[in-house]
Amino acid sequence: MDEFPEVSPDSLEIVRAITDLKGTVWILNGRENQLIEFIKENAPALLKRRRYTLELEPMDLEEVRELLIFRMAWARGGNYDERIIEPFLPETIEKIYKRSEGVPREALKLASNAVYNAIKEEKGEITPELVFEGRKKKKSFWSFLPFIGR
């Protein structure tokens, strides 16, 4: 279950039926405490089918770097033998790691945003300044007026 907010109580009954099949693996990807609580309230029979729990810890800096190397290789057509992190600078990787807290999905999202920001700003390198979520707030055309918030 990857998209927890979109899970409805009705869909849990379908998931419960699927878990009865042999060889089914149940993977919770983030927010597992919230999801477990949701299942307790809405489908306790599903929770009783859990046999093993394996908790993944956040990645360390080197693991985030490796993740981004593999993502860059994929983006370049799948040559995984070349372990190139460019155009990311080392300090950019560190900022992505710190901002993502080692969570792979967040690291990839921040890195992706940084790539788009670099393209938009026509930069050849991805610097730490390009790592931010979403769009930077632009000043209003009218911001020169004293009564318009800056």
C-alpha cells in the first residue's frame, strides 16, 4: 500500500481477500503507523494476516548518493556500469540528504525538482541553491508599490 491517503475502508476488504492468496507480500511504504491504525479501525481481520514485520531505516548519505547515481543512470538510458553523479555537486547531494531525512521518495523528489530548476535556470550544474520544494514564490509585478506585500 503506497498511497495511504487514497485508501478507503471499502478497498481494505479487497486487499484482505488478496492477502489470502499464497505468496502475497504486504509492503507498507511510509506512514506505517497511521496505516496500521487505520486498518485496526476499519479492517482488523486484515491486520491479523500480518506474519512478519520488517522496518526499513532511512538511508544514510552514501545510500542517497547511490540512489541518485542509479536514477541518473536510468535517466541516461540504463548504463549502470558508469557511476556518474554529475551534474549534481557533492554539496547538493548532502543538501538533498538532509532535506529528505534519508527517505528515498523524498530524496528522489527533491533531486527531480533540482533537475527541473537547473533546466529552467539554464544551469550546467545542479547546485544546492536549486534544491527546494515546488516553485519559489515570485514577486508580484506590483511589488514595487509600498502597500503590496513583498
